Amino acid sequence: MKIGIYLPGMSGPGSGVWTRLLGIVEILRLRNDVDLFVAVDNNKYVDILDIDSDHCLVFPELRGFRRYFTTSRRVGTFVEKFGLDVVQIEALPVPTNHKVPVLLSLHDLRQRYSSFWPHPTFAKLYAKLLLSRAIARTAGVLALSIWGATEISKELVVDKEKVHVISPIAPTAAEIPFDFIPPERLQSGEFIVAVGHLEPRKNLEILVEATKSQYWPAGVTLVIAGKDQGSLSNLQSLSSDAPVAVEMLGPVDEATKWWLLKNASVIAVPSLIEGFGIVSLEAFEANTPVLVADASALPEVVCDSRAVVSPMDSIAWARQIYELHTDAELRGEFKLRQERLLSHYQAQTIGTQLIDVYRKVLSERI
């Protein structure tokens, strides 16, 4: 079975989307019943994905409407070059006039939820006006969670049988080099960490507000690590009068990220929209307790009401962080539960589920 994964337009290294992709590529690349091919718009991705160059097609990078108007032609070229049986699309738009079954990975509907003005983009316009019709031409949609599948089916009026839940594979923690030097400001003292792009949907402001509550654990630093995508200036302004240190580390490499996750007292994921929330799985792997917002797919991932916090209640965040930070017995219970949950996201299980979807759409094509 020749499977093609089409990547132009998707978020690159450092994003949760990319972490999920690496897991999928690894399991497919190692299977004897799959011949994997990848289309990219950046040469460096070929090496990162560890795919033979003769199984890759590299397109020039295009942005905005130019990428949208060339996707169908490029996917057609991809299919013909390698004689593909199925194509998995990792970013909008959906190609038209495809000759083989096309599966669309749709992580969430943030573009449809966001207001078109005052920042109009072609992506928002496409998601709001064309996505539902485009999905009707696909063989199916790959969602990351039950919540995501339900939203896609309801919001886009898609048959439930056409939406398949394929969860991310638990990421493997990066090895920390023996000569690794942690950020100087964090080498001593305890901290709470949030990791991810700094953008409005991540709702990181609620954590900064939580540091100002009387319930925030005394002397414990809040660390926020990630690339700025619109929220940094607001976060800096909010933290200017915080009674404890709020450290903005900016983008960090994999070794630093995993050091933060492993050494934090608590990992916080206060996002308002997450099709899954890969940081929760990374917390499981790091063996660090995680708290998530009561929003989108996050409660589904952690499977414990004690780990779920009202997304806009800063006092609730401060209180639950304090409880988890100070109660060793509770921390132990969280770690044990997370270790058990981690077994649900292993490569062999997720890989088999994905192959079953490929086979299903192929059989329906015949």
C-alpha cells in the first residue's frame, strides 16, 4: 500500500502538529505493509523526517492564496509521481479532482471559530465558506479526539462514519545531554511551566493572573516557553506587577523543553481550543502532573476531574496548582494515573488504527 502524506502549509518543528506528524511518519516508515512517501515545501523537513530522498517530493514554498490555488495540481503531481493509493493532507485546503482517496487531518476548527475581521486571511475565509463543501469530496477526516470528531461532524455537517479518531502517539522524551545547562534563572527554585505558541487561544494570560492570587504557592516561578504568535506583549504587561517571577523564555529547543517538563512541579495547559493537546501527553511522558482547562478535548485526554480547571477562573487555577504543588500524595496519584493513560497512546496501537482507516477508504473506492 503506497501512502502519501502531503505537508505544505502545516506548522513546522516546535508545534504540537509537528510532534504528532513525527509519530505518524515513524510508525508508517517501519511497517512492512506500507510504502511511505512525503511531499514537503522545505528541504530541511526531509532530513528531520528521516525519509529517503527518493520517497520525497519537494515543492517551492508558496504562501497565502497562491498555495491554496496550486494545492490540487501539486497533489495530482504527487500522486502520479509515486503511483499513490491514498493521500493524507495535513493542512488546508482540500484538493479537488483527486484520483485516489484523500484523507484530511483536521485538528480543530479554530479558523471557523475566529472572527474574520479585523484580521482577514484566506485561511479564515476558506474555513468559513468552503471547508464543509470541500470535505464532502474527501474519503474521510482524521480527528485527534472524540471531542474533535463530534465538532467536525456537527459544525461541518459531516457523516459521523466519515470522521475517524486517530489520537497522537505518545512522544518520546528527548535525551538531556550530560553537559546540558538549564536556563540560569531556573537552576534553583521551583516552577510551574506552560509550553506552546504564545497565541490568544492558548489562554496563557489566566496563568499570569493566577500568580497574583493569594493561593499561588509562595516563591514558585511561572515559566512560559514558546514562540510569540500575538500574545507576548500582553503577557509581559500583565506580568509586570506579578508578586512572583514570570519568566518568558521564548522558543526553546527539544532538550530545554523536556528539561522544563521533567523538572516542573506542575505543567499547566489552559487552552481554550485544542483538538487534542499534545503537551498533556508530553506531561505523561515526563512523569509530571498536568492540569488542563475544562475546554475542547483536554478533559478527554486527562480523564480525571481533579486535573480539570475552569478556563477563565484565575483563582481556581491558583488553588489547584497550590494543592498539586504541595500535596505529595496527590502528586503520586496523578503520576500513577498518567502512567496508565500513557499506554493508550503507543505506536503499535495508533498505527494499526490508522492502517485500518487506509484500508477502509480503499475498499470503499473499489
